[in-house]
Amino acid sequence: MTWHVDAELLQAYERGSLTPSRVMAVDAHVQACAACRAAVPADTAWLDRTWLAVADTVVTGRPGRAEWLLRRVGLPEHRVRLLAATPALRWSYLAATAAVLALAVATAYTGQSAARTTLVLFLVFAPVLPVLAVATAYGPPADSMHEITSATPMAGPSLVLWRATAVVGPAMGMEMIAAVASPGPGWWAVAWLLPAFLLCVGTLALATVLPLARAAGLLGGTWLLVALAAGSSAPLVQGVLFGPAAQVGYLVAVIAAIAVLTLRRRHLNPGESR
Amino acid sequence: MTTVRVGELRKRFGATVALDGLDLEIGVGVTGLLGPNGAGKTTLLRCLATVLAPDHGRIEAYGLDPADSRQRTALRRRLGYLPQSPGLYPNFSAAALLGYVAVLKEIVDPRQRRTEVHRALEEVGLSDRANVKVRKLSGGMRQRLGVAQALLGHPDLIILDEPTVGLDPEQRMFFRTLISRLGETRTVLLSTHQTEDAGALCERVVVLREGRAVFDGAPRALAQLAEGQVWRSAGPPEGRTMYWRTAEGDYRTLGPQPPDGVAVPPSIEDGYLKLLGPAPAAGTIR
């Protein structure tokens, strides 16, 4: 080292009164010389904060599309992180659901005798799809990291409810688009909404007594059995399952299920080994 | 100082008894669990990690009882757990994955969380892989990331189920340094099949067999179980004893002295094999 930053030069450097070329010379020297570097006063707290901010920008990267959407809805950042890891919110799951719905809509447009059956089947199966999303929103079959999740303080009923709420939205939204795009009468597009909502809330309410997956299987299975039994005639499906009286019944049941879920939410059983 | 107490712990899976009235007390430091497959190591670790409820018996960790839901949550706040199959999301980057687990550990403040994530990555030597997706990390790096998530939030009780699986010798050495440092102030409980790791890392070793502790003591004491029963000889021993041909071309025997046998100091593996006896078919380590 041929020279060092003397006191006078250091003062000028700190004041910012040096010419750019001399600043660069001092910078280069300070980087290589530990003694002179130590002489330059530094705000360690500021340096730490700045370094952390740089590391954040470099390390964290851009949020995924699902995260971006959830943040636009106004959810706090940490909540978004939790929800973005929900298995049923992954693109693969959403893409598979969209593909099945697109196929159903396409079949309904074929104009053949199968088209009418497809529409009836759509009505029967539509309420079960969100239940599947709820059943796989939390727990070992769908979540590969469940073992780690379940040993953390956030594990348990409130995480199940958050995730269930997060998955019902996209599932029902996609079905809504499919229903509106289908060639059936206008009421078809909304007739399945209340039963779907009832099956979701009912599953969560029943999960305060049974494990979540079993509750979903029981309610979804019962719905399919009843609907397919009535499905031998289209008018029967429309009248018994989706008529005005049935819709009022669903509404009452939804209110009852919400009440049960609110009162017993602490007992929600996500189906863990505990 | 005892931090974790387990009493009369029983757990069955159908007809299989995983834990058969296990009693154990663990304190600050590194305790290693050894035992053949199916001995109950993972079941014990899962019970202590609060993810599995025992059929019978009691667990108390840092004065908290995981059978009570409030105390269980309080215990989870002091817990770091690496399961045998962590199932880390392949499409998450290392930093994003740790960020997610940090939220699960209630580190809600973004600034604090980021600091914690950087610290954990640094601790396992993965700072330069922060942006790399989990699926692109090597097996050893994934294992290190698994340990990093367990270290988030400075847990008092660290439970690691086979943390050294899939690591090369250099990475294992890195782990030994890290785990022994953690053991200075925290309760670290790990399971392993590597008797070498247990000897190098743990101040205490518990050997489980069929859901019961059959040995509990220092690694040296485990080795001493085979004292005076380990031999080197030019030719193979007679009869049904455990022996193998060494790289030097002579034979190492565990059992009665062969005709030309010279006694050698026993290793922890010798003590372990002596304790558990030969496996039913092959006579090698289970």
C-alpha cells in the first residue's frame, strides 16, 4: 500500500467536498485497506437496514400471480403467504378444474341427446366440486408439507377455515363462468350455487364432529346419491333438487350450518393424527 | 436440567405396537435415538413434535402438556421439527419456503421474518441458494433447507428425524458443527441410523427396540457393552458369530474370541450390535 487516507482527506471525503475522481480513489482504497476503512465513520444500523432492503429485493423476488391477486383483494401480506401455499390454489389444480368444466360446456353445445344429460349432470356435480376443494385445502393427502405445518402454532381450525374460504372462491367462480357459458335456461346458471355453498359450510360444520375428509365424503356422497337417484328424469332434478322450495330449504340449512360452525369452530377436526 | 419428560408412553398402529410404555427424560444438549426400523423412533419424535397423540401416557415439555390444546400451541411456539419426509414444496424458492414456514411460526412482521429467513439460510450455508427453487436443490441442500425451517424462530426444543440422511461426508461434518452448537443451549433430539453420527454428536444415546428403551447413556458406555468381545484375526471365526472382512484383508469379529483373535477397542456400532444382537436373517446392521 503506497498511501493511506490522511485526516484532512478523510474530512473532505466525509463532507462530500472532494472531486468525483478523488472520491473514486478514496472508495477504491478504502475497499482494499481495512485500517482506512475502520477510520471512516459508519452508521451500522443504517448499513444493516440498507443491506437487508437490498437482500430483500434480490432474494424475495416477485410474488406469484395467486399472491398478487390475494393482495389486490386487500389481505395482509402474511395471510397471503399462508393462503398461497394452499394445495387447491395451485395452478395445476385450477387448470384441471377449468379443463373439466370446459369439456362439460363443450359437450353441452354438441346439440345431441347427450347434451341435455350433460347439463343435468353439471347441475348434479357442480355443488360437489367446491367441497372437493375444501376437503383438500388442508391435510396430509394434498399437502406434502402437512407434517411440518401441523407442528407449528398456526396449525389447526383457523388455518383450515382460512384455506377453505380461499379455495371456495375460485372453484365457484370457475363454475359460474361455465354455467353462464352453457346453453341451458337462465336459471341453470345460479341454481347450483346454494346447494354448493350448503355442502361447503355443511362439510366444515360436520368437521367439528368428524375428520374433515370424512365429513366432505359423507356430505358430498349423500348429495350425489340423492341427486343421481332423482337424475333419472330431468324434471325431477329441476323440481326436487333445484326448485324454489328446495332453494329455500338450502338457505335455511346454510344459516343453521353457519351457526353450528361459529359455535363449534374450536372443535374443527382437520383430520390430523391427534 | 430436564426439559422434556415422557412417562408410560404407548402408541399402537393396528396390531403393531410402536411405543410400549416408554419412560424418558431429556435435557439441554444433543440426545440421539438409535434403533432398528420399526423400533418406535419416529413415533416418539412425532408425539414430542405434537403431531401425533399417544394412546396412553404423558408428555411434558418445558412444563407444557401437548394433550391440552392451548398448551400444545404454546409448546409449538418453542418447537422446531424436521420430519423424516419433509415434503418441501418443489416450486417454492428456498427463501419463499422459509418465509412460509416463518408465517406458520407466527413471525408475522415482514421485516422480522426476512431477517429470520436470512439468518436461517446463513446458518445452514444456503445463503447463495435463496432464490433457487427447491426442486433444483440437491438432496443434501434440501435436507439443509429442512433443518433451516426447523431453526426458524429460535426454538428451545429441536426435533430432527434422521437429519443426516443423504448427506455427503463434508455436509455431515457441517451438520455436526451446527447441531453441536445448537445443543449448547437447546434441547436437541435426533434420530439416526448412523452410529458414527451418534458417537460424534450426542452426549447421550437412547437405543429403542420394540417401543422400549433398551439402552440410555453416553456413547462411550454403549461402545463398552462390546468390551472384550471385538477381535481381529487373520482367518474367519468358526460358528455363527458376527464378523466381516476388513479392507486390510483380516477379519473383525464381534463375539467369542477366534483362535488367533487379538482384542481391539469396541466402537459404538459394536456396542449397538451387541445390544440388539444379529438381525434374524443376515447378521448385519438393521
